[in-house]
Amino acid sequence: MQSSIIIAITQAATTQIGGGELDLIEMLQSASSVGLATLSLLCLFSILSWGIMLLKYFSLRRAFFQTRKFLQIFWTSEKMETIYNEAERLDGSPVAHVFKAGYIEFRKSRKQKNENQEDRTAQTFAQMGDLESIERSMRKAINTQLTLMESLVGFLATTASSAPFIGLFGTVWGIMLSFHKIGAMGNASLATVAPGISEALIATAFGLAAAIPSVIGYNYFLQKIKIIDSEMENFSSDFLNILKRHFL
């Protein structure tokens, strides 16, 4: 099963080099069980990494688009209730989630204040507590959104760091087998050594093929997440200032 999967992936990789044919399929068919297991693991890492990159690309693209739309609504609308209703609809925007967390806490504080009529000094301390509660709620929402955006991205870093070493393990194992065959045959000519070493180097190639896209994807998504994190932090500060000036 593992051999057939790898053969299918590399079926288009047969090339002509210097008049001689480098047949990857034939090499894989003659590879050892350890070599096939190594290549299967690298193929699994590569497939999962590409799946995560596609998922994160569309997820962050949606987050950027809906965040721009929400911020436009926020700065042009005059009623908080209207903004909240729009935020409910734009559930892919991390900034909208931060707003909802702060606004819900703000409504709770306003409701409690209307129910409890106190003197001016007591109301001042209550307002300070309200701001702290709203800020805590928004901070919690920011951390939650960051956790969601960063989920699965760590696997890309794992693939980028471990895939080359897994490929190197497969190469070392293949070279060990090649030298063992040389010792058994008692012949160390180039024709005897070259095919085994060539087969062993396939594992390194598979490792690099899995690691390189993962490195690029990890750095790309990390940069995008930092931009959204900055947007959430800036919005949180602006929203708290608006509440402080006009409502609290």
C-alpha cells in the first residue's frame, strides 16, 4: 500500500539525464522496507502541510476581508447596536469578535448601573471597574482569536525542522545497505556503488520537498497573523477610548 502511494506520487518524475534513464519508480520498487516507510512518512508530512496551508490561506483571507468590512461599518455607524448586529454576521473577523466581547461586557455594566443608583463617588469607582472588566473581556477575546489563528500552523514548523532529518535518516540507511551489499559482493566498482547511493538520496530529496514549502508557508502565515494581532490591539485601544469619552 505504501509503495503504491509513493509510486503514484512520483510517476511523473522519470527524466532523461545524459542519455541514461533515471527511473524513480523502479528505484522505489527496489527500496527497502525502512526506506519505503521513511518516504511514506515524508509524503504524509507533505500532504498534511499542503492541506494546512490551503486551509489557513482561505481562513486568513476571509479574516482580512471581513475585518476591513467590519472596521468600515464601525467607523461609519452611529449606533452600537447596529455595529453589534453587523459583527454577528461577520463571524470570520477576529476584530468583530473582540468588539462583541467588549460590547457585551459594556451592556452588562450599563444594566447594573441603571439598576443600582449610587452617589457620584461610588459611580466613579464603578466606572473604573467597568473599564477594567471590558478590557479584560477584550484581552481574553484577542487571546482566543490568536489561538484559533495559530492552530495547526505549528505543524508547518515541525515539518520544516524535522523533514530534512527524516530524509537524512533514510539516506544514511540506504547508504548503509549499499555498503553492506558491496561487502557481500566483494566489488566496489562505480556500477555497483552508484545505483544504491542514488536510491538512498531519494529520501533526502523527499525531505527537502516537504520542508521547503512548509518553511515558506509558516513564515507567511506568521506574518499575516501578526498583522491581524496588531489590528485587534489597535481596535481594542480605540474602542476603550470611545467608551471612556462618550459613555463612561
